Amino acid sequence: MSGSLLAPGAVLALWTLIMFGWVAATRFPALAKAGIDLKKAPPGGRGADLEGLLPRETNWKSHNYTHLLEQPTIFYAVIVFLHLSGGNTELTRSLAWAYVALRIVHSVWQATVNRIPVRFVLFLLSTLCLLALSVLAVIATLG
């Protein structure tokens, strides 16, 4: 495992783009199957407008991609704070890798099975990792 605290952030950024590819790979065929022509779509349409028009399983991938652009933005900031303030320790690296691993498992679960109790536990565990990292970042930046 890398000694860099930034490595987990780079992996999560790459994973986010992999999810984007998964969205595109499933959404475009679903659009074609549903007879939806994007060239005829009204201006200003968004992915959320496809709810109810495409199969739920297709939209799950898009939901997860959106989730990867929400809470993980805090993660990216926190690991940079830790990196810049000398908070790159075995503990912070372990928490950061745990956060990334949990988010990847969360993504795969949400994109395929999407049973909420398991998804919630994965989200809760990753959030606890982020909370711990955030507390350690505050300690590192104030110290």
C-alpha cells in the first residue's frame, strides 16, 4: 500500500470516472431501447428527468455517480488538509483506504443489488471513517 495519503483520493477519483463510464454504457442502450432520441430532447434536460422513463436498475448507476460527487468532495479536502499539515500517518492512511474501499463496495452494491439496509451500513461505515479523518485533520491543522 502506498505511503502517500493522496493515493486513496486518486483511486477514488478514478473510481468515480469508472462509474461515469458504467452510467454511459448502460444509459445509452436503455435510452435507445426506450425509444428516447436525445436529439429531440427539450433544452435543459437532466439525467434526473429520466426517472420513470428508464429501468430502475439503469438509474441506480447514475444515482451512485451523483453520490460520488457529493460526500467524497469532503474526503478530498480532508486528505489534502492532512497531507499539507503533516497528518500523513499510518492511522490516517488506513482510514482513507477504508473510506475508499467502502465507497467502492457501496457503488457496486448500489449499482447492482441496491438493497437499502446494506447500502446504509456501507454508507454509515464510510461516513465514520470520514468523520475520524476530519477530526484528525482539525487536530493536525491546529497543532
